[in-house]
Amino acid sequence: MRNAIFAGLLITLFTYGNALAQQERDWDAVELTITHVSGGVYYLEGAGGNIGLSVGEDGIVMIDDQFAPLTDRIVARIAELDDGEIRFLINTHRHGDHMGGNENLAGMGVTILANDRVRVRLVADMLPKGALPILTYSDTATVHLNGEEVHVFTVPPAHTDGDSFIHFRSSDVLHLGDVFRTNNFPYIDISNGGTLQGTLDALAIAIGMSGPGTLIIPGHGEVSVRSDVVEFRDMALTVAERVENLVLSGATFQDVLAANTTAEYEDKWGDPERFLRGVYAEVGGQ
């Protein structure tokens, strides 16, 4: 009970701290950059998760939308690329840096899609009705626009329990949301149903469906290829095995931190503590 209360307190403080940080941020200073990936697929970098875009004569399909204060600027920036109507928005998962602009875009007439569990969690969090996906799926959905099959499918509980991957089939581009990132270790959000095993399984799915020409948009970071996802998956496997061995020998979490289990990876992926906490909890640490 004490651990549950403490975990709840941490989540509350984290949420409150994020809200304050958003209020204080200079949103006008955020640089919005659009990069061509392949075919009619682009991605937009700003603050928060990478936004995927499929553009063409039939309109625009948007993957994720970052933070609410950026919506007007994001829409204007997309219009510079293509002035077509934004017809669909797909949420890869429920975190605010990926779906914070939902209500704004819904108010502009954009149809929002997401996994069933994303809507369930957003309803439980009492988000405004306009922020909720109005089309949900338990397995797969496909949007047919611009000669592109935008194939959306759920993966095992990984980063959260509502993660989706998006495959732009004609352009052979994958958007993996926050299951894969190039500038951080994996984030296993246990409070939102994320799991280590699901992360490994989801990465294996991405690896299995990627060919030599497949380009991959991460939730955060730079466009990648199959070998980058393999490297990320293999790193997670190695670290998980090291942590599990330490736990079996009776190690505390502080022991795990002191054991330098991620030392050779930190130059590339940064601070490992959040990842190690998720791994430690899943392999049986107390």
C-alpha cells in the first residue's frame, strides 16, 4: 500500500511539474522543422514527439500533434508544405507530448483515431470530450488517401498499453511512436501499462517487417533504418539481462545504478535511470 501511495504521489507531482513547465515555456521560440522522408511522407520536429505526415491531393494524414500551445503554429507550418485539409490524426499513444493538441485539431474538424486503450485512459483522466479519439480500433485500421495505405496496428504493451505503429505502405515508412527513439533509452511507462517484454516484442515486430529500404520515424530523434532498431533492441536485451542477474543476487535499485550496467551505451542514449527503474520493477526488484 505504501509503495502504491508513493507511486501515485510521484505521478501527481510529475504531472503538476509538467503543467507548470508548459505554462512557463516560450512556445514562440520553438523551431518547427519539416523533413522529407520518402514518397509523400514527411515528419515535423518541434517540441514533443515527431509528427508524421502523409500529404497529397486527397488531404493530409497526421501522426501525433505535440503540445496544445503549438497547434496553430504546427498547422500553419504544415500549410507551407501542403495547403490541403488535415483529414485524420492518429495518436500513437496517450502521452501529452504526442496528443496534447487533440482538442484543438478536433475543433478544426480533424477526425482522431487511436487504440481503444488510449481512449479508455484519456476518459479516465477526464480529458475534455474534444480531446478524445472518436474512432478507435483494437487491432488494425487503414486509411486510404493519396495513393497511400496508412496501415495502423497495435503492438504488445510496450512504452504504454496503447501503443500503435503506423506503416505507410507505398512509401515504405514506419512510424514507431515512443517504442523506439534515437536519443534516449527506452521508456517503460509502468503507470500506463508499459512493459519490458512488450517493448522487446514490439521492436521485434518492427525489425521483422522492415526491409533494406524501409525508413523509420522514431518517437523522438532522427529518421532511422532497420539496423538502428536492431541496435536499440539488442541494447535493451543486454541491459535487461544484466539487471535481472543483479536482482537474482539480491541487488537493490541503488546497487543496479552503481553497477554501471549501461556504461557503454550512455554516450548515445543519455541518462539510463528511468529505463533502469522500469527494467528493475519488471524483473522482480523490490
